[in-house]
Amino acid sequence: MFEEVWGLSTSPFQNVSSTRFFFRSRVHEEAIVRMDYVVRRAKGAMALLGAEGTGKTQVLRFFASQCAEAGLPVAYLKYPVAGGADLVAQALGAFGIACDDRTLPTLLRRLEAFCREGWAAGRPKVLLVDDADRLPDGDAFEAARHLLSFETEEGHPIAVVLAGLPSLRTRAGFAAELAPRIEVQIALMPLDADETRAYVRDHLAKAGGAMDAFQGVALDLIAQASGGVPRKINAICDACLFIAGGEGKRSVDRNVVAQAIVELRDLLAA
């Protein structure tokens, strides 16, 4: 295992959405701030957009952990199911609420009652829907709109964050049902060169390794080849540690990065 070679307690560049390795870039930090604003100010809904690999899932999971620490009920839906009733049922299940009647009106009433109970106690509910761009046009978007009708005089007792590819905005169902009701949105952008260098060093430090394991010229090449996309940065860096460790090197140089780029050319071209 190359972790032992580099003195790491764990692999720092696995492409999994670990909250431990959440990197507070400018735009990712802003996304957290805006989600908190939507929840605290009872704004109802927010759209979190970004291309593949820009960190949407990690942002959602990090925010979910913050909500849990603050005592706020939070439900995270990954790969939401198709129909409107199924979507609401899945949300209820994620909140730990049972409902035997699977008809949409009954499910909505049960969820609304649950949200209002928490609202009275000062505990708004938070629903995070990942891969929302995969929802089919039809009653799924309509059901999401119904959630935003759970209004009180003080605002919305449930905050809904829809995360997906930028194409989400062009979906007919989203445009018709949700876009007019969403006041807050943000698009996650790739990291710039300085953020990419900081990202790599931050991950190394969190895994217990030396922050200078990658030479400066190597980091420059990683920033260029990855385009600042975290998923691609992880793939390159993971390959680099494996290659350099196998060659007995004590640091990752530009040649190692060039070799990793060749091996990952299909992934990087996507």
C-alpha cells in the first residue's frame, strides 16, 4: 500500500465524498454559506449546480453534517426515484417517518405535519436532493413544488436544496414548477491554480502526510491537466503517489505527473 510509503494514515485522494476531506475553496465555502442562509432565513429552496466532479455531493454531505451537529433534522437523497409520490415517500423515509399510505396527497400531508411540528420548536427540516437533474419531467418536480407550499407566516418550515448538473435549469419540469420559487442558487466552478495547489496540500495534511510530497512544478502540471476539477485532481494525485512510491521516489516530480496523465487520458478527456 502506497500509504505506508508516504507515511499516510489513509488514502488522501479517493474519489469518495468524505466530509473529512472537504476543502473550503472560495466557491465551496460560499455554497455552504448560501445553504445556511436558505435554512436560517426560511427561504424554501435553493439550486446547487455544477459540472461533473466539481464537488456537489461533498458540499451536500458536509452541510448535512453541519445540520446534524446543530440538531436540525436533515434528509439526504441520492439518485432520487422517479415519481412524485415515490420522491415524497423517500424523503419521509430519510427523515425516519413511516407512512403506510403511498398516495401523494397523504404523503404530502404527513410530511407537512412533520415539518410544522419541528417549525414550532424552532427546528426547520432540511431536504438535500442530489442528482436532481435525473428527475424526470412530470409529477416529481410538481411534488417538489408542493413541498414549497408548506408555508407559515414566518417562512418555509422545510428547506429544499436541489443539486445537479447545469442542465437542471433547462428541464421543462424545473422551469415550470420550481424556477419561479427559487431565490438562491450557486454554480460550483473548478478550482484555480492556487486553489488546486492548496487542495492537494490540504488533503495530504489531513491524511497525516508531508505537504511537500508534490514538487511545485508537479502541482502546476496537475492544475493544468485537471482543469481544477476535484475529481480529476484526485485521480491524478492518487496515480502519482502510486507511481512515485513504486519507483522509490521521495517526492512527486513533473515526470511522474506526466506519466499519470498518460495513464488517465480517457478520464481526463471526459
